[in-house]
Amino acid sequence: EKIVNKILNDLQGYGKIDTLLSDDNLEEIMIIGNDKPIYVYHRKHGMMITDIQLKDREIRQIIEKIANNVQRKIDKQTPILDARLPDGSRVNATIPPVSADGPTLTIRKFKKDPYTVIDLIKSNTMSSQLASFLWIVIEGLNVRPSNIIIAGGTGSGKTTTLNTLTTFIPPYERIITIEDTLEMQIPHDHIIRTETRPPNIENKGEITMNLLLKNSLRQRPDRIIVGEVRSSEAITLFSALNTGHSGMGTLHANSTNETITRLTNPPMNVPNIMINSINFIIMQNRIYNAHIGTIRRITEVAEVVGMEMGHVQLNKIFQYDAANDTITYTAINCNAINKIAQLKGIKYTDVMHEMDNRKKYLEKISKKNNLNIHEVQTYIDKYYN
């Protein structure tokens, strides 16, 4: 029976790492070479070492199986593989000569039941006040939805936050997502998911993010969501935002000012005049807390308010206080709220009152246990009825 199970596991799964892949508490699986222990990153306990070791041949078998499943090739000419597993987990693999000590494999796993905005409130990644503010500006009270960039370092939770914030997009809107590797799990009915493709062994057939972005503009999108902005597609995205499209995306940066610097310099080269098409920059960080361990927090929300002397001006709306582990509303005024009020024909205080109502509604939902992303979406949609 053990032999049969072993053969079935090898045929249907990925051998010795199947138990790790099926563990929903693991966030990352890291294979670093021949006869070396596999490391994992646990969602609660952080980095851990396992008692599982793989031979060079076993690692290569797993890598080749993953490559075959996504119709990609990994060899000496193309020794790096970016792919995904059928469950959406993101894979990066290398073989010599790129990795001198043998083949490596890093798998970024995603929860079977994705995080929701309620989960982020409960884990204190964001407050209910911040969530209600983002709900208002993302929806825009049907008159002026905001464009948002979520910035942060590797592993800070940018994509998770982006995914949860899409809950606030009205159900009647058409969404097009553009990603290098399909990661986002958006509980929306009218959605088109697109994915880039690297060139084949003849250096043909490449589908870039820029190409997908240009194509999406011909598909009548209400919202364009870019998994990660990193190159020339930034100009296309900002051109689209300047012509009235609404969008959201993530970007690697360590501060709001660095976000602007990265956008306006190579390889993105977005002209300063176009930066105004972004309304908000959300900063997210992975922080080590002596009492809790590693935590993920939204540490700042800054509004892009204009240009002065050739420099982009930012207005801090929310600011994180590390001492109290809280994020608070610090702005005296918010341009986006002002414009929503003007276009809606109501007062600034009316919008703030609506924000408070939504805060209370989110806190009410937060008292319910074990809501999945579809149930949370249903509750958000019910608010409008």
C-alpha cells in the first residue's frame, strides 16, 4: 500500500513536498539544494527548518514537472523558471549555472480561502476607519473612483491587500487584471484575468505586461488592476489613468517618496505631469514586533495633491504609530473627498458621515466568524440595498 501511495504521489503530486503543499499554514516553501533541509515560512511562527531533504535528481524532477504543466522549459540556456501551480501558488526555480550549488525551488503558497478585508481589520493590518475610508475613495460614491498604488517591500502583503480592496469595487463594474503570474482571487462576476508569457526557446511568442495593458484598453474596462508595475508598462498605465480609466496596482518601494522616484525614473519613466493621475499611495511594511513576532501593517496613506517647483506634493491622510500599533487619520483636509462631495452635490461632512456609517458596518461584519471572501463580498454588496 505504501508503494502504491508513493507511486500515486509521484504521478499526481510532487513527492516528498506534497505534505508541505497541502499545509495551509505555510506561506513559503524553500528548497535550497541537494541533501539540504527544506525551509518553510509559517504564517504564525515565521521561518522554520524541516526534516525533509531532497536529492538533486528529486528536485529536478519536481521542477521539470512544474515546467511541463505550464508548458515552459528550463535548461542550461534558460536556467530560471517563473511559473505557478494549479492552485495558484507562485513558483521560482533555478538550475546551474545560475545556482552554483544545484537546483533550487521557492514556492509562494496562497491560502485556499483568501484573506478578506475583515481578516485584515481583525489582524490589525488596517483599522476599520482606514478600511471605510478606502471603501469610500475606491467606490467614489459612483462619481469619482480613486486610483491607487500599494507600495512596499517583498513579502509585505501588497498583493493580499490589493486583492482584499477589490471587494470595494461596485459589482456592476467590469474588471481586467494584468499579472506576471496569476495570483489575485477577486470575488467579482464581471472579470477578465490576463497573464504575461515569456518568449519560447526560439525567442518568440513573448506576451509582455505592456502588451496586455494596451490590449485591455480595447476591452472597455471600468477598472484596470496591474499585479505589479515595474517597467515600461507604467507609462501605458498612467496614460490610461489620465484619459479617464480607473486603476489599481502594486509597486516595490520603501516609502511614498521612493514610490514617486521609482515611477519617474528608468525603467518606468512616467512624466511628472502624469503622476497626478494617481490619487493615493498606500505604504505597507513587514515589521518585527518583539511581543507578536513578524506583523504586516499599512504604515501610511498619502494623497497625491499636485506639483510644486517640479516636485510631487503629498498629503498624509493616515499615519502608523509603531508605539501603539495603530494607524490614525491625520489629515485636516482630503482633496479626493472634496471632489467626491462637489460632484455628488453634497457637503464634505456628509461624505465623512457616510464614511463613519461604513466603519460601523464593517465593525458589525467583523463580529462574525470565519467569513470567506465571497461571503464578505455579499455583505459589502448588501450595504447598497
